[in-house]
Amino acid sequence: MTVLPGKKKRSSSTRVRTSGRVIKRFVRNILLAVNFVLVIALLLAYLSVYLNPATTAFPALFGLAYPYLVAANIIMAVVWILFRKWFALISVAAIALGFGYIHNFIRFTNHGEELHHDLKVMSYNVRLFNIYEESERNSYNKMLQLFRKEDSGIL
């Protein structure tokens, strides 16, 4: 085998090291791209609070996925801490920007006494007020009497 002048013959171990670096760089770039997508999705979730869903409904979907996006960003931060410490700051900064939103989903402390309000839900099946039946039972009047009793405080 002849070697051209100016070019060195590469050993097989050099080729393995070079291909290993290429694979590591490729995996790192894929993880970095996934991390940026997760950070952008988390920022859209933060933005969804301020946008009216009647005009733009797309960011509202990210607001619904907020707990999962925070969990995914925490996982990405842990992965980056294990491999590249500086890249972990991307996810940590995104989580820190919306730290106030976490309290909407998780209560850390209870300040003071909670007020308890009574809520009554009533369902009255009126079957179209027996419109198709000739019946002695008049469900419409019975329902109105029940509402009048509730308004007077009997119930």
C-alpha cells in the first residue's frame, strides 16, 4: 500500500475514536434540539395565561400541558447535569422564569385558614315536562314548587 506524500496513514483505533466523537456530537446536538423545543413549549405555556383563547387557541394547549412540560424540563436539566453542566442552565432558567406558575398546580404551604363555602348542585330530570304523555302528574309545577321552597330557605 502506498501512502501519498503529505498524508498519513490512519490506524483503525484513530478511526474508531473519530467515529465515537461524531456519534457523541450527534447525540449531544439531538438532545440540545429537544431541550430547546421543550423550553420553547414551556415559554408558550407561560404565555398562555396572558392570551385570550378565543383569539388564539394554540398557546392554551401548552398551558394545559404545563405540569408535563415542567417535568420534561426537569428531566432534561438532570440529563445535562450528568453530561454537560453548562447546558443545564437552559432548562433551569426556563423553569425559574415561571416559578410563580408552579403555585397554581402545587401548594407548598398553607397560609391561614381556608374558607369553606357550601355548594349545592341539583339535577331534576323533567323528561321534557311529560310533553308527549297525558298524565295526571304535572312535573313542571312540581319543579317550580321545589325551586320556590329552596328560595324560601326550607331546604
